[in-house]
Amino acid sequence: MPVETTNTAKLGALQRFAASLAANSADLPQLEQSRLRFEELLSVLREAVKNQAALVASKQEASRQLENLLLECERLATVLRVSVKQHYGIRSEKLAEFNLQPFRGRNRKSKAKLSPEKPAPGPTEPNPTPSTSRQ
């Protein structure tokens, strides 16, 4: 017999085993108390599975609700940020209180930061010949 790995498969195997025990209870009178206890535990297990399924569905619904509320809040926050910028002006330092970046102008590259361009390599000129030697 294959080994069951999922909880659903394990539950199914246990239920089949319980059905086999019940069908052969006349042959196994010495196991009657244990079989009844096993069936009680199995019914509790079935209820736990039902509860878990209900909680999973509830969790999924709560996750969907959370996602929708988060999206709605983000959209409203965007509208409010634009309104705050419009009210105070885009250059106002008051925007920093709302965790918004005020416009402080564009950083321009200064001439000192620019690297001087190297002249393009040209043909090399021969060294001038030294003047005639003095005698």
C-alpha cells in the first residue's frame, strides 16, 4: 500500500480503515472498545477538518478585504498628497511634515565637476633636428 502524505489522503485512509473495522467487528470482539474510541476520535478529526476549511475560507475573505481596503487607502492618500502640494505649493518646506519632498530646483552640473576633455590624439610630429653642432 502506498504511504499517504496529504492530510486529506490520510483522513480518507483512516475512514476506510474504520469502515473495515466496523464491517468485521464480529470477528474482532476484543478490539471493540478501541474501535469505538477510534471512531470517536475520527468524528472529532472530521469536525476539525471542517473547521479548518471554514477558517481557510474566512482567512481568504479577510485577505481580499484587506487588499481592497489597502488599495482604497493608497488611492485616497495619493489624492490627499496632491491636494496638500496644491495648498502649500510645491516649493514649501511644510511638505516635509507630510513626508513629501519639496521641489528645490534641479541640480545642475557645475563646470568644475565636468572633466576636461583630452585632446584627440593626432599625428606625432618628428622632433626638430638639433642645429648643427658648434665647432
